[in-house]
Amino acid sequence: TQLHKIQWTEDDQNQIYQGQFNLEKYPLTQHLSVCGFRLQIAEGSIFAIADFRDFEDFFAGNVTPGMKNYLQQIRKEQDKTAFDDGGIVIPLEELADRAAFWEKFNQEQPYFVLSEETQMSQQWTLEALMNGANNTPAFEYESNKLNEDFKKAWTYAASHYSNLKV
């Protein structure tokens, strides 16, 4: 598509960010939902991505249990993004839950068709949980002490997922 040609309003951008944009609004966006896409915004850029709500709705009853779990998790993560503008925007305990999900998933599905992607999801969420992100550091810049929110998240992960690396 040629989404860059649209004069996006601030309201459009807010709706896209919240996952509530009506794709019927512009001629260039009308075909996206029919083709299984939705709009995403990051760093001021608007782009089309696969809409896993559609994938899950269409495929979930016709795939292996592993693929069904994958589709459900991807949809969950797509509906509630963890990162924005270099920061972690979900509770760190939820990030720990995601890291644990991907670790357990990869252990249970070692030959999953999208294992390269799921391995990266595991690595990315675990690294963010351990180190933070640019705008959500695990260690305070001034004192180099551990951020209390990360300390709580690590304690949470250790108590809930003692059998995993998380």
C-alpha cells in the first residue's frame, strides 16, 4: 500500500495506536482488513501488519495444539504491545509471564515451524526482563542500583517459574 500518501490526523494516529482505527475511512486502507491486515504505528510511522485476530479466528480450530497456542499468544501480544518508544509499557510481571510462556513453548515444541521466531521472542522478552529497555532501564542511571520494579518482577518470576530459566 501507499500509506505514506494519507494525511493522517492525530485522532487517526491515536485510534491506530489503540487498535481501534476503522479501515473503511480511507480508500487506501479499505482493502487491508479483507486481506488480513491492520495498521500499526511506531516512531511516527504507520504501516500494515498481519492481523492475528483474523488468523486465530480462522485457523485456531483447524491447527495443531502448538500452533493454536502460538496464535493465541501472538494475538495477545499484538493486542497489548509490550514496548513503545524504547520503553516497556506493560507491567514487568506480565513481561515475565511472556518470557516464561515462550521458554515453555519452545521446550514443548522444539520442531515448531516458526521456532526461529519463537526463540527470538523468548530471547527478547528475557533480555528485556533482565536488562530493561532504553527508556525503562533495570538499573538506575545515577546510582547504578537495581530498579525496585525489576527487583519485584525478578522475585515474581523466581517464585512463579522456578523450573524455568526466567
